[in-house]
Amino acid sequence: MQLTEKVLNEMNEVIDDCLADEPPYCQARCPLDIDVQGYITLIRDGKYKEAIRLIREKTIFPGVLGRVCAHPCEEECKRGELEEALSIKNLKRFAADMADDPADWDLSRKAETGKKVAVIGAGPSGAVAAYHLQKEGHQVSIYEKLPEVGGMLRFGIPAYRLPHDIIDYEYSILDKLGVETHLNTEVGKDIEFAQLKEDFDAVYVAAGAHKGIMIPIDGADLDGVLIGADFLRDAALGNEVEMGKKIVVIGGGNVAMDVARTAWRLGAEEINVACLESGNQIPAHSWEIEDAEEEGIIMNPGWGPKEIMGEDKVEGISFKKCEQVFDNEGNFNPAYCEETIRELEADTVIFAIGQRAEDSFVEAEDVELNETDEITLQSETENVFVGGDCKGTPLLAVEAMSHGRKAAISIDRYLKDEDLFENRENEGAYESKLEKEIDPEEPVRRRVDMRMIDVEERKNNFDEVELGFNIAEAKGEALRCLECECKECIKDCLMLEKYCDSPKALFQEVKDVGIDPLVYYSCNMCSQCTLVCPKEFELKDRFMDLRKLAVKENNGESPIKGHKAIKWHQRLGFSKFFTTSQPASDKEEDSK
Amino acid sequence: MKAKTKTKRVFIPGCSLSSYNPELVEKTIKYLKNKLPGTGAILKCCGKPTKALGQYDEFKERYAGLQKEIDALGADEIIVACQSCYLTMSASSPEQNVRSLWALMPEIGMPEGTVGKAKDSDITFGVHDSCSTRDRDDIHEGIRWIIEQLGYNTEEPPHTKGDTRCCGFGGMVVPANPDLAQQIMEKRTDEFETDYLVTYCAACRASMYKGGKKAVHILDLIFGDVWTSESDFPDLEGSVASWVNRYKTKKKIQEVLS
Ligand SMILES: Cc1cc2nc3c(=O)[nH]c(=O)nc-3n(C[C@H](O)[C@H](O)[C@H](O)COP(=O)(O)OP(=O)(O)OC[C@H]3O[C@@H](n4cnc5c(N)ncnc54)[C@H](O)[C@@H]3O)c2cc1C
Ligand code: SF4
Ligand code: SF4
Ligand code: SF4
């Protein structure tokens, strides 16, 4: 069918703006674009194998993310407007617990390209990049300074939140794909960065941020002052940690909570956490704080460290009241009341106020870790790419993984001499354009809580605290999903339901190959679709356009067989025999 | 003897109503004549079916034929009893004021002897609105006013008035895709608890009947006997019967307005 420009333009509007394929809020917010709704409904239907397969299409870390992902998706979950967001993270863990099986892993690879890529750092960002690049047929070698893989998943996040066997299990896919991992190999010491740049076609720098930040206050050099990142690493490695019984942790983020809870497990008797922020400004997630408080950790919000006291060893620490953390412009600019002072007795002070990247290994090079391109992660040196925590901003694990995928796409294109910038708008998190309204009849369903081991049983060990969902819990939770999508028109129209997956796809088909006239001659012209469409598309007018064109191309007649009779009805309906035209008459009426 | 009254307005009953029941057309004209002297009538198709098929050139020709008749009578107002006619004529006869009988009745009052006649009926009628005039609140309100005046109980389906669902007949889908149309009809009738439906379009009535309900036209309620669970409800008129009815309608119109 020959489409006129006007008809085409109006149709293109639907093709461009129809929301049928717009992902739900959760998925749009996921930096890895995981089909949340998809796996939740599969879990609801008891299809656990399919659920884990779907998750694995987007991540090799379902068990890791199912335990420690900071789940930004849940902040956007539509259900949150009703009572509480879906437990998206915990359902992911459930799928992994129930059905993940290495025998099902997709270990296929594209044909060898002969290209070699080096990845610095076996943290989540490096691992994800290595995975994708290896699948693309390149040969990847990972260089890792520490004796084990995982980066901060293992050496930051404590094992009671993420058991090490889960990390090893999920990392094993790299081995299976043929990625070479060189442990205990520090770039800058055991092997030079310049060498990697030389020997490999491309390098991905994903060295994380491991250098703990200190504040230069009096007493910071005393015995018993520790750095959070080192403390956690030592604990993870099983090294002896020199720690007393009365601990003060400085910092209010998630790392501070992990430090405090680790200290508690290692035998500390009194643990105070002090931070500048108070109320909902405290950077740690509310659930991290709750879990810490359950273990007896004492929060001291609104206090800034003034001085660490003691002769050679720490004996205590004093604080000044913090009255402002950020100024009016939103910049970090703390202000204190120097008169309001508080002291805490302590034998150990642990700083957990942030980590920086150790970038000495690139110092001699033309690479500025925090000045790489945002869209491609490419550095000024063409074949060097940088992502994850070492790029300068502390990330969530899932964001570091998303960087890994982004870097892999860039490197793959770079190795194939393709455009690095094309078509990259929707990588990572973005805002869903859906305009879903919650059905007012939707019943309230409480979020299913995760069961945990008793507090007493957590002491002196690093056993996993969260127990995971059982089938009933998972099903109950999955049932809460509102299955956010548009397709409002299809829910309200049998014709659309019968003939298309979405108006967008249907009109695309009209353009590409044409459709059976029966489709546009099956529209009731009732406007029901327009009524429910957030874009108020007049689909009936689009179908009428097609009818008109069809008639034009068919000698003025409808191409539909069943319409032949109408022609005769019309002739009769206009014939003298069946028509009349009567002027008014005021002849008296017999009946009223 | 033909009286010399000026034809101020013209009642156009439309094809589907005329094919359905000539007596109802007759009684409506008598009623209008009584309440609004100066009302003529035209029985002629407006050509909408051609428009629905996409035959716009043919439609223009057809409608011009009707317009000629309206102009010849000198009417400056058109009264319609069909929502499809309402839309078509509103759009195509800019010189005439097009009114729906259902919005007009509350203004001019019920026919004599009809108010309260059905207050003892044991039937609850579900009201099915036509989708073509979904944005005409005055029509929705008029219909409810009429039924209330008569005294019947009513049921509103989940989708009603501005949000009504198509009966399945619209867009000439029945001849094109009868199976789909049947499903749409059933989807619509499924929305009602009651077995008895009232429509204000003869085509909608036929659809509701095919959807498995006992269905009447609102003029059946106004001019017919009081409907109860004992009544015989109308079924579908065949094609031949339809044309016979149309012919009868023509004769009745000529009789009443002679
Ligand atoms: C204590 C703590 C708790 C956290 N909790 C959570 C949480 O609950 N949820 C969440 O989403 N995120 C959490 N995060 C953040 C998350 O762990 C990180 O964002 C993520 O691990 C960063 O990944 P990455 O690959 O960029 O870096 P890393 O994980 O830091 O990995 C970098 C790797 O590079 C190696 N490396 C460094 N320099 C060299 C070198 N010169 N040569 C060779 N190898 C080198 C390091 O040893 C390390 O293994 C937490 C972070 C910390 C510190
Ligand atoms: S209700 Fe379901 S589909 Fe909607 S945002 Fe939440 S998890 Fe996603
Ligand atoms: S209602 Fe239908 S046509 Fe409108 S945006 Fe949604 S899917 Fe597209
Ligand atoms: S106008 Fe057509 S496409 Fe839209 S709801 Fe009615 S029948 Fe379906």
C-alpha cells in the first residue's frame, strides 16, 4: 500500500511515542537493565529456571546482587506509592538459591578475534568487563593485586552479608570462559602499566578505591587508630586485627556500619559510631543502621571528631557538635559549635569516611583516572578505558558492574574500529516514561520481611545473617508486583489484543511489510483506546486513514468481502422506494 | 388535505430505527408534532456506512443528496434519534442545528401518559450508552431522565457514559469480522448483572441481543407497553423484514404528516 506523507507522519508519531515497549520503573532504574518484572512474574508462576535464566541474560552475579545490591530499583518501584516497594533484591537471591546451576550457564563465545585485553582489578567492574569481552571473542587477562578475586565484594563487604563461597561460585564463569586471572599481581609493582598498554590491544582500569581517607586531627597517629578499608580487608583475609574492646567508628556511611558490625563479631564490647550528619541525612541506608543497632551498636549522629586523646595509645576521643554539614549551595561545608564538646572513652578509633583510588601506577602515563569520557569511559590514551570506583565517585556494586559492561562495549567497538558514541543513550539507569496509575481497587499487601538468624547467634562468627526467602515467602512477595506496563489500549480492546502486540509494533509492520486489511477493518471506531492512552493516540483515525487508502487502491470499494452487501443496502437506502421527505403538517392529531 | 405550516425542523429517524420498528417512528413523530409544531420528517440514509468503510468521495455524494432534501424543506433544525446520525449530521450540516431527541425530551417533556407508568415493573434495565456520543453528557443525562420519568429501575455497568464500551457494531466490523464482533458483543454484555438492557440505538440493541441479553430500544420503553419479566422481548429482524419495516416507516411518515 502506498502511504501518503500525511498518513505516514501521523503513523510515525505512534511508532515513536507509543509507550508499549517502555520498561517499568524498576528496570529503567536498574543500571544493568535487568528485567525485574519478568523474573518476578516467573517466580510467581513457579518458573524458577526461567527466572534465573532471564536474570543471567543481564548479569553473571545474581547471588551477589541478590544479597548486597543497594537496589536503587526499589526506590522507583511503583508499589512504593501504595505501601512499600517490591523486595526486588531478595527475589533475585531467591531465584539464584532455587535454580542457578552452572550446567545451564551460557558459555558460548564468538569466534576468536585474536585481540587481547588486560583488565586491572578483579572487582565487580573488572569481572563484568572481562566476561563480556571474552564472550565477544577477545582474550582477556585480569591482573589482581590481592590473593583472591572479588575486590570490595570480598575485601569490603563482610562475609556475614556476602559469603565468600558465593563470590567464588559466581566468578567461576570467568575461568570456564577462558579468562586468565593473575592473582597476587600488582600493576605498578609486579608488572608495569606501560607494559600492559604495549602488550595488549586495550586495557580496562578497574582498580577500585582502596586507600582509606584520614582526617589530620590531633592524635591521629596514635596506636589504636585504624583505617576502615584496611580493617575490613584484614578481617576478610583472616589476618590478625589489632583491636581493643571499646571502639569508636568515625563515619556515617554503609562502610562505617560494616566496620562496626565486623568489630562486634571480632569481640569488641562497646561500639560507638559517630558522624557529622543527623536524621535522614545520615548516608548509610536505613536498613543498614537498623541491622547495626540490633547488634547493639550505638549511633552518635551530629558529632565531628576534634581530637584523639592518649599518650602513645588511644584512650579516648573528643567531638564537637556539628551544626551544618552542607551549605546552602549544597556543598560539603561542615560548621561546628566549638563549645559543645563530648568525649568518649575508647581504645580503638577506626576511620571509615571514604576511600580514594590509588593511582600511582598510572602517574607516568597519559591517563587521568577521573577524567575519562562519561559515555565511553575512554581515557586520553586511546586504548585505555577506566571505570568503577577508581573513576573517582564511590559507586554501588551494580553501578560498578554497569561500568564494566559499558567499558566492554566501548572496547569491543574500539577493537573493531567502530563508532564509540553511537546509540548509547539508554545504557545504565534512566527514567521510565511510563505513566501508570495504580488501580484504586488494588489491595494493600505487606512487604515480606527477610528472616535473619538471631542476634545472639551472630556473635564471634561471620555466618550469613539473612536466611533467604522460602517458596511461600517468595510467591507472596512476587504477587505484589503491579506488572507496570502501558498497553492500556490493548487491555481495553479485543481487536488490538487479537491483531497486535502493540500499536507501535503494528504500525511499524504497516510501514515495513503491510498488514491484512481485515485488521483495520476490525476497528470499531469507538475511541476506547484514546480514552485510556496516556498519549491520547487516536488509533481509530489511523485505521480510518488506512481504510481510505485501501478504498482508493480498490476502485472506490472496500477490499473486504463482507462489505459487498453494504453497497446494495446503500443503493436501496437512497432509492425512492424506501425514502420520503415530508414537510411539517398541523393536521390535528388523534392520539397524543 | 395538506396544511400549510412552515417546516422549522425535521426529524430524521435514521436507517436502523426505521428497520427496527415503524410504529416507534410513527409515535415519535406524533409526539414531536404535538410538542413542537412545525416538525417535518425525512427518511433517507445519511451515507455514514460508506464513510465508515473509507469511501469518502461516495459519502460526500450521498450526504449531498440528503442535504438537498433538508434544504428543500427549509428546516433549520434537525432532530435525530441515532447517535451515528448525530455525529455525521453535526459535522456535515453546518447550517442546521442538530439536536438529539434524548437531550431534547427533558426540555419539552415526556409524552402524555408515560410518566410513572413503569413504577411497578419488576425489571431492572441496564443502560448501554452508544460509544459514538461518549462525550455528550447531555445525551447521557437525557436518557437517564427519561427512564426515571418512566419509573424503571436501572443498573450502570462498570464502563458507562463517557467511558462506555462499544457494542461491537461500530466501524462496520460485523460484516467484516463477525467472529470478533460477536466476542466484543459478549464482552460488553458480560458487564451487566441484569438480563435486561436498554439502548438508544437500534444497532446497539441488536448487538446486545446477540450478546445474549433481552434488549429494547428506549423508544420501546417510552411508547410500548410496560415491560415486565413476563413480556415478550423483541429478537432480531431478518434482512427482508428490515426492508419491509423501512417501507412501512415511509408509509407511516407520509400518513402522519399528510
Ligand atoms: C565496605 C564496603 C561495603 C560496601 N557495601 C556495598 C553494598 O552493600 N552494596 C553495594 O551495592 N555496594 C557496596 N559497596 C560498594 C561496592 O563494593 C563497590 O562500588 C564496588 O566493589 C566497586 O567495584 P570496582 O570493581 O570498581 O572496584 P573494587 O571492587 O574495589 O575492585 C578493584 C580491584 O582492583 C584491585 N587493584 C587495585 N589496584 C590494583 C593494582 N595496582 N594492580 C592490580 N589490582 C589492583 C583491588 O585489589 C580490587 O580487587 C561497598 C563498598 C565497601 C568498601
Ligand atoms: S510494581 Fe513490579 S513492575 Fe512495577 S515498578 Fe515495582 S517491581 Fe517493577
Ligand atoms: S495506550 Fe497503547 S497506544 Fe497508547 S501509549 Fe500505551 S501502548 Fe501505546
Ligand atoms: S477505536 Fe478501534 S482500536 Fe480503538 S478501542 Fe475502539 S475498536 Fe479498538
